[in-house]
Amino acid sequence: YKAKGLPLCMNTMLKFGATNLDNETISNIVHSIRSNKDLYDDVDFTVGNAENANTEQISGIRILFAIQSQPLLRMLFNGNLSESLSSSCSSNHRHKVYIPDVTPAAFHTFKHYCYGSKLCLSMHGIVDLLYIANKYLVSRLSQQCEAKILAETRSNLDLFYKVLSQFQRYSPCTFAPFLAKLMANLQVSSQQIVKDARFGALQQEFAQQYVKHACFACEVDRYQAALSYVQLLQHNNARQVMRASFIPLIDFTRIDLDYLTIVVQKDAIFTDSELLSIITTKIKQNVKAKIQSCCWTQLLQK
């Protein structure tokens, strides 16, 4: 970098690993070299999935990416690469890096952030940007993305489903902790959500996240949400899907006896012996329920 005439402060930042500088400082550095950007560009990122014909080459200055991200610092300067990345150094000393799991549009936004620009976050593609921020451990950008998503989807069902459609391009475990916050943050009635056809179109893992983490008024609502999803699936083995994927998420001992013996029994999710076992457990945990236990046990046995 000294050979290219870069400011001494940039060499100092790299030397001491100053990866948490404020954006104003970075902006000042970028401003001093932006007029000769082509001179300082020393890395070419090939971003996107070649199989989908959605790739783009994006050039940049290694140190500006490294300032924001320790993983990028190691990757671009030490050659310590993850499995999803490959790197080489061409004859003109420009490093080439292939990043197949990131969209070009999101990487452009990430580049602006690394260059110190103030971002005006849009809900379009925000999950892709959050993925990059998490991937490269850029905590401030992750926090900005998460705060934007939570604020915009809290009471807007359309935006909630649009954001979920973005999340569904990734494995649920990629965003598991944040998905739990997203579901718990939603302030739309569960009845309004589960009656929406888009609820049935969710991947099963995402519906499980909703049933598990959403703030339901009572456990009956949680059960109804799970049952509604399975019914919307119109699956031949709906009962099996319900038992395998959703029943473990519901605490049936918190559902009153009337509902268990009349509604749940009618849904035929459990055999009589299984339902009797649930009721027996509930009676053991709830002294008040013992008053009704005898008549309901007799009814089930009949």
C-alpha cells in the first residue's frame, strides 16, 4: 500500500487490526483515495451462483473490507479461506475471490457500507444483506438489519410474509435465533395469520418456528395454529405430520379438560389411550382438575 501512495493511517489500521472504526473515520479515508479508485482496487470478487447465471464481478480495496470484518481480514490478507470461498493472486497482484452464496445486489450494498456510506435500508433484499453481515461478523450492520425487519413487520402482515419468503431461500437454522425473535415480535392476531393462505405455503420448518415462538394468548391457540397449517397443506398424511412435527411443540397439560376431551379427541390426532395419558398427567399437575377427572376418564373409556 505504501508503494501505491496510500495514507499511512491505512497501514497503521491493518497493522493493529482496527476493525471497529466508526464510519466517519472510514469515510474520510475513502474520500482521500476515491479520486484514484482504479489505482487502489486490488481485489476482484466474483459474486453469485454461476448455476443460476446470476454472477457479477465487483472490484474493491481489500483493506476497506478488512477494516469492517475480521473474517475478511484473515481471508484477504492471510489466505485463511472458508470452504465456500476460493482465492488466487493474479500476475497483476489483484486478488480474485469467488463468493457463490451471496447475491450481487446485496454485496454492492455491503461494499457501500464497508466504504463508509450511510445506508438507507430497504426491505427488498434485506435478508440477503443480513446474511452477509452475519457471515462476515459485521455486528453493527447485522443489528441495523434486524432492527429494520422487526420494526417494519411488527404489525404488517404483508411485509411479514414477504420477509419470510426471503428467509426461505436459506436454511432455517441459518437464522434460527433471529427467526425466534421475529415470530415473538409479531403483533398480529394468530387467527388472522393462520387463516391466510400464505401460512400454508410456508416451508414446514418456518411454520414450526411460528408455532414454537409466537406469543399466543393460550396453548389452545398454539394447537389451533399447528392444526390449521397441517390442514392448509392438504397432505395425505396430515395426522402423521402433525404428530411428528408439531405435537412436541405444544404443552397439552396447559389445555383444559373440556377442550381436550371434546375438541382434541374429535380431531383424532391422538389415540384414546394417548389422550387419556395426557389427561392423567394434567390431573396429577392440577388439583382443581381432579374434581372433573372421574367423569372424563369414564367417558374416554366408553
